[in-house]
Amino acid sequence: MMARAEQMMGDMGAAAWFIIDKEEELEFAQGVSTNGDVYRNFINLCNNEISLLISGAVYGQDTVNGNRSKDEAAQEVLWQKVLADQRFIEQEINTKVLPALARHGIVKEGSYMQYSEAEDINKLFEFATKLMVHKNVPNEWIEEKFGVPVFDKEKEDVLKSDSKKNALLEREEKLKASLPSNFFD
């Protein structure tokens, strides 16, 4: 009897009806009601595993009140991983790539590649502003480090006053009438 009911359900397909005997009883099971937590948890698990695989730590995990120390530790782990990757790349390029390029005459023999150390721009800016009170700091250095074009204040004032003077002289020249020399004769 169960096999027959199963066959009828399979044959029903897209039709909204089927035939059963009066003695047979058909019940529909209640589906599991969910708000998507199962899928959300699965997505979070995948994100965490990918983060752990690539970065070596899980970053930005959602917590009720946040977890600053965990995020700071994760950032430190990531920074150590970045430094290790830089050392690996330097070693590979310096021991394999550059010697091969030197043999072909593309680079000079003995050339090497080295990453420049990262600077803390905020600390450097704070130091530079304190230093500028007592010492002259070249404008070129400020432009190079902070990407801001700068001019000396005195020179800027002179340029402004010179441009004002030039504008006044041009205006006076325009106002001067060029009269012929024999006009008053």
C-alpha cells in the first residue's frame, strides 16, 4: 500500500490532484521553519576558513560588544605574514630572477631587490611639525613624504605682492592715454 501511494505521488508531478482509496490516509508533513540561520552560519564558517587559510587568522569576527584585542592580535599576525612573504619574495628574486637577468645582460651583475621599510606617516608628520619650529625642513622633502605641495610663507607673500604690483602697473598702462606729441600745440 505504501509503495502504491509513493508511486502515485511520483506520478502526480505538476498536477494538483491524485486518486486514493477511501481507506487510505494521506498526511503532509510539516516542513522545518527557519529564518536562514543554517545558511548564515554556513556562510560565516566558509568566510572564517578562507580568512584563516589566506591570512593566518580570522579577522573582524562579529561579536556582541566587539573584541579589540583579538583584532589587534590578528592584525599583528597578518603583518608578520606580510613581512615573511616579503622576505620570501626578496630571496627568490635575488637568488633566481636577478642572476638570470644578469646572465642575459638585462640588469647589472650583483643587482639585488629589497623592499623599503614601511614608515609610520602619522608619527613622521608629528615629528616633522615639532622639528619645523626649530629647524628649516626642505619643501621637497615634505612634498615627497606627505604628497602635499608646499611653499615658504615669505615667498608666497612676495609672489602675491608682486602679482598685485604687476596688476596695478598693467592697469595704469591701460589708463594712460597715448597722445601725440604735438597735441597741445
